[in-house]
Amino acid sequence: MGSQSYLTVLIICLVAIIGSSHGQLQLGYYGKSCPKAEEIVLKYVHQHIPNAPSLAAALIRLHFHDCFVRGCDASVLVNSTQTNQAEKVAIPNLTLRGFDFIDTIKSLIEAECPGVVSCADILSLSARDSVHAIGGPYWNVPTGRRDGTISKSADVFISLPAPFNNLTTLLTLFGNVGLDANDLVLLSGAHTIGVSHCPAISNRLYNFTGKGDQDPDLDSEYATSLKTFKCKNINDQTTIIEMDPGSRNTFDLGYFKQVVKRRGLFESDAALLKSSTTRSIVAQHLQSNEKFFTEFAKSMEKMGRINVKIGTEGEIRKHCAFVN
Ligand code: HEM
Ligand SMILES: *[C@@H]1O[C@H](CO)[C@@H](O)[C@H](O)[C@H]1NC(C)=O
Ligand SMILES: *[C@@H]1O[C@H](CO)[C@@H](O)[C@H](O)[C@H]1NC(C)=O
Ligand SMILES: *[C@@H]1O[C@H](CO)[C@@H](O)[C@H](O)[C@H]1NC(C)=O
Ligand SMILES: CC(=O)N[C@H]1CO[C@H](CO)[C@@H](O)[C@@H]1O
């Protein structure tokens, strides 16, 4: 080879190395720097999720909230200070759970290799492992995310979809973070696990257009049953409602079955029937658990990449509730 060819090869190699270490997450990112990190997460999940399966829902929801607001950078985990209202205090966050779970895993990993593994990666891995531990899908979690230093409650209202959003708004908010109609339908499928509280649907039941009416898009028999047994008045703040009744800890097609029966809990669930595109995606996924799992996994991996901080951006937090 002539010296010019050597130079070409060298340049190609350099570009490849720079390209692979910047701008990208990678599977097993901590393989050398903290080889036990992923194992510690998995072990903790296997120790605790079987006794507390409802945490799987809490963790995947935390991951979703994290990714939609300032990217998957653990900004959702930060506590407020005297001078800053963090994401956590925003109204939609009132019902978030699972913070202690993440804080404990973080402390176990810090004991193994201090200052190496980000809270954003720990949240991402914990969500995946706990959903898989309850028999749900498995998806790849490439790592290397870094933690954000900013967490503001006002951001939540701008970026996070709300239960009263219509299809147009949902598609815009998903589009803003690079997700499409397919991702919207599939990821909404996570509502096959977990619970809600009455405030998220009290308008649908009691005061849809401000005239003491009910949402016509909600099956009226189901609405009556919810009003009789669950949300007995418009001010109920505390009663819990399963989104996939009788199957809140089983990741299955129950959510889509509810949606086509017009029994999706939120307006955002009912919205999926409002266009032929989203309606047909729902219909497709009613057919096969296996296909739902495969497609859900792809959308989760995509969600986990939203606006991630990498390389020298952000920081590795010492404690997930506090910016360093
Ligand atoms: C499409 C936009 C979405 C809206 C408007 C929405 C809204 C909501 C609301 C209002 C609740 C109930 C909160 C409460 O009252 O306790 C909830 C719960 C939940 N959401 Fe969503 N969500 C959306 C998308 C997602 C996505 C993308 C995921 C995950 C991939 C997800 C996973 C969950 C889970 C698992 C729960 C139950 C949490 C628990 O049991 O603690 N949601 N969602
Ligand atoms: C963060 O704030 C929550 C209440 O919002 C509190 O329960 C928790 O102990 C705080 N975390 C730390 C580490 O202080
Ligand atoms: C959806 O909601 C937005 C915001 O509330 C509103 O501006 C828009 O007109 C609604 N679109 C449809 C099709 O109802
Ligand atoms: C229903 O909505 C209207 C308009 O927003 C409001 O004025 C009224 O107080 C609400 N009714 C109840 C019972 O909250
Ligand atoms: C988990 C969490 O931090 N929840 C907060 C949600 O916001 C209210 C105030 O709006 C706080 O009191 C909660 O602590």
C-alpha cells in the first residue's frame, strides 16, 4: 500500500472511531467502565418486582415522562429546591411513583463504580427489566445517556401529552420528539398495565363540555359503571381506576380491546379511533400478542433515544434527586 492509501485508511478509522463514540448510544456502554451495572439493575428488579409488580407500570411511565421533557436525561427525577420548581411538582407528575426504587439502584451502582453510570440509563434499564419481569416485552436499551442539569415544572405542560389531548395535539407532541402515529398507538399500549386516578377522567364523566354532560366517545354503560363504583363524584381525587380492568399487572392486548370497545379511559385513548390511520394500527395490533411485543419494543427503543445527552454533555449525577 502507498502512503496515500495508509493515510486514507487512517482517516477512515479515525472517522469511524469518532463517529462511534460521539452522537450515539451503544449497547453495553458500561462494559469496561462498570461491567456489573446492568447486572445490578436486573438483580434488584428480580428481587423486588415479583412482590411489587405494579412498580413496572410506575417505572415505564417515569421513563416516558423523562424522555418527553428535555429528552431522556433523568430530569424527571430531580427534586425541587428553594429557587427551582422541578418537573416533579407539575400537576401531571402528582401521580408518578418509583423514585425510591431508582434511588436505591443508583446507590448500589455508585457503591460499585462511583460517578460512572447515569440516572437516565438506570431509569431506562429499570423500566425495561421490570416490564419484562412481569411477562411484558423486552427491548434493547443502548446506554451512554448523561444526566441533565435542568428540571423545570413549566416544561412539563409544554411537552408532555395530557389525557384530554385530541389526536392532532397528540400527533404534534409525539412528532416534536421524532415519534410518529405508529409509535403513538404502540406506546399508548403501555396502558395495558397500571392505574389512573379519577381527576384524569372526571370531566369525561361529569362535565365534558362544561354543561354537566358526559363524553359521547366513552361507552355509556362503562361510564355509568365508573360513576357508580369508582369516581362517584367530580371531586374524587384519590380513587384508583385500572386502565385494563382485571389485568393491571399483565402486559397484554387488553388495552387495545378496551379502546375498540370505546372503553379506553382517557380522551387520548379514545383519540386513537379518530383517524383511519391510527384506527387501523389499533386493529392490526389486536391480532397478535407477539407482533404487538415486537413492534412495542421498536417504539420503546426509539423513545429511549429522544434528545439524549452524550459525550461531554450534561453530567453523571451522584444522587438522582439532585443535580451535582
Ligand atoms: C399518549 C399520550 C399519553 C397520555 C395522555 C397518558 C396519560 C396518562 C395518565 C393521565 C395516566 C394516569 C395518571 C394517574 O391519574 O394516576 C397514565 C398512566 C400510565 N401511563 Fe400514560 N399516557 C400517555 C402515554 C404513555 C406512554 C407512552 C407510556 C409508556 C410507554 C405510558 C405509560 C403509562 C403507565 C404504565 C401508566 C400507569 C402508571 C401507574 O400505574 O403508576 N403512557 N398515563
Ligand atoms: C425528594 O422529594 C421527595 C418529595 O417530593 C421526598 O420524598 C424525597 O425524600 C426527596 N429525596 C431526597 C433524596 O431528599
Ligand atoms: C385539538 O386541540 C387543539 C388544542 O386544544 C385545538 O386547537 C384543535 O382545534 C383541536 N383539533 C381538533 C381536530 O379538534
Ligand atoms: C362544569 O364546567 C363549567 C365550565 O367550565 C364550570 O363553570 C362548572 O363549574 C363545572 N361544573 C362542575 C360541577 O364542576
Ligand atoms: C412525587 C412528587 O414529587 N410529587 C409532587 C407533585 O407535586 C405536588 C405539588 O403540586 C407535590 O406536593 C408532590 O410532592
